[in-house]
Amino acid sequence: MKKSVSYLAIPVLAGLLWAGRPPKPAKYELREAYPGLAFDQPVEFVNPDDGTNRVFVIAQKGVIHTFPQKGATTAKVFLDLTNGVVSGGERGLLGLAFHPNFKQNGYFYVNYTRGKPLETVIARFQVSKTDPNRADPASQLILLTYAQPFDNHNGGKVAFGKDGYLYISAGDGGSGGDPHSNGQNLKALLGKIMRIDVDKKEGKLNYGIPKDNPFKGNKEGNRQEIYAYGLRNVWKFSFDAQNGQLWAGDVGQNEREEIDTIVNGGNYGWKIMEGKECFKSKECSRDNLKQPVIEYLHSTGDGQSVTGGFVYRGKQMPTLAGSYVYGDYLSGKVWALKKQPSGQVSNELILDYDGLISSFGEDKDKELYICSYSDGKILKLAGAGSQ
């Protein structure tokens, strides 16, 4: 893993200043959760919360695998979409979400790219009526599609909020510097987080528009699916299991990565701003723009591609309770961020993994996992030395 010169110099300097002192013991470690199991470019680890104690892993080329949460040595193919998915780079099968009533209706939702010209598809599938570990490939209902002008910045996350609505992240369309200015264009879905009601249909749509979406019923032609905008490429977002707060990691351009808390109608600034600074200009208007909770710079060696994580609500690591755990895809660094009611923020580096972090995930007990893109392993975050 490539590290910056400044980062490499830290342990050398420490050795000169504090020679003879033992290093501070690590608080946390990553353990291989399922020895013998590896997946082809895993990008999502999801638990359906249906009482079956199963977990699901997405392989980017188009396969969803399922296996028991504990003790699994083999995995079953739940759904194979490789023939319909265009993958490679930032394209592929990118997101999976289970309906809040999945146990009763068997519905789940995916986000994938297909076709030439390229487009994103948000689709619903249903579990087989004869095998709970297989999906019915013929059950696909396409809810929404939108064109992708370039191969990168496809976002890809889908998840249900506590309100029962489906949230969808869409990147700004790709290339670099948002050449089509999608982030601030309210008539486009790119550069947004959307919110739709999958349990209703409105007009010709296969979904409904929640009544409090910020542009519901507008007369200007703004897309009513939009929940928040001004985002460059939210690769991963999640909801705090305790209070429902939406957290997102927005991948930056050339200088800055940011973590945001997303609110209804919020404008997060892209491409007026990158992180907390004006983009490609010395001055810009920050009026009505939401600022990141925290940012980190490419120049410091902390990384170049943020991977959003989860607020930890498990029981095995009490010192992490309430912390937003996230990482960087390229550097392998993992942080624990805490935001106090007063607005104060602390951010602790807790791990430095020598691999590519494509995704974080939760099991039914709210313990945290990492998908290692480099070797296909699923790793569990644990307290160092714990059983």
C-alpha cells in the first residue's frame, strides 16, 4: 500500500524522540470473519434483519451471495445478474437493500449499471417461493433508470430509512469537476440522494414521492425524487440505528474527502465547494450550503477516496459506542468520529489496514465488518485481544 513520505516519517521520528518506549498498544483489530470464504470484488455486506441469521455479500460483477452470519464455510448464490450488468471500474452491481417487511413479502432492491449507453437501474426482486436462499430472477420490476454520461461516479448505495422510504445515492455523472454541473441542477438526478416510496405508485411511476420531499409538487420541473443535492459521489451512506440520522461519505475531487450528515433539502455544495473550501476559485458564496462534519486532505497522506461507514451500536466494543466508523478505500485507514450535541467533533485513527476498503457492513447485532476489495475477504472489527 502506497504511503506518503510524511506518513512514513512519523514512526522514525517517534523512535528518535522516545527510544526504548514500547509502542502504544492497538485498541482495535480486523479479523477474518469467514476463513475460507472470499468473493470477487465485494462491495456490500448486508443483513436482512429477518430472523434467519443470514448475511449477504455483493460481488461487483453481478452476483449476490448468502451464508449464515456465524460459522459459514460456504456461500450460496442468491442472485446472478452478471449477464445484465455492465461492470468494471466504478460500474457494476453496487447496492442491495431489503424491504422493511422482507420477512413477509420477500422484496429486495438493487442498484446496478447496464447498457451502452450506460445507465443506472434501481430494481425490485423477490425471493423464490420454493427456496429462501434463492431469488427469482424473473421477478425483476424496474422502478427507476437514469443515464450515466461517463463510466465513473455512479454512487450506488440503496438503503431504507426509519421512515420506510428507500434512499438512493447517485454520483454527479463522472469525468472530473462535474462538467455537466449536475450537482446543483435540480432537474437532474445525478449528484443527489433520492428518496422514494416503494409501497405506492404515482401516475406512470412504479413508486411514490414522499409528501415531505423538498420538491414535491413543484412547478419548475425539479425532480421530486430529490432528498438532498450538491453531492459529488456518495459511494456509501448509512442510518444510525438509534436515532435514524443519515451519514454519508462523499468522495472528493483532487484535494478533499468529506463526511456529511444529510438532512431533507440540504445542499452540500458541490461543485461550488469541495469539502470546506471553494472549488477552483478563491471566493464563493457559502450561503445556504451545508458544511461537512469533517474533511481530510489528500496532501496529508490520509487517503484519496472516502468509504462511508456506520455509527457503531453494537455491544462488543463499548468504547466505540456512538462513534461513526469510516475509512478510506485507498489508504486503508479507519477512523472513529464522534459528534457531540454541542457540535464538537473528535476523530480518532483506530486502524491502518494494508488493503482496499470497499465497504462497511453491519450484522444483526450491529457489529461492524469490512469488505476487502483487494483479496475478497470479509473482515470483522474487534477489540484488540478480545475473544
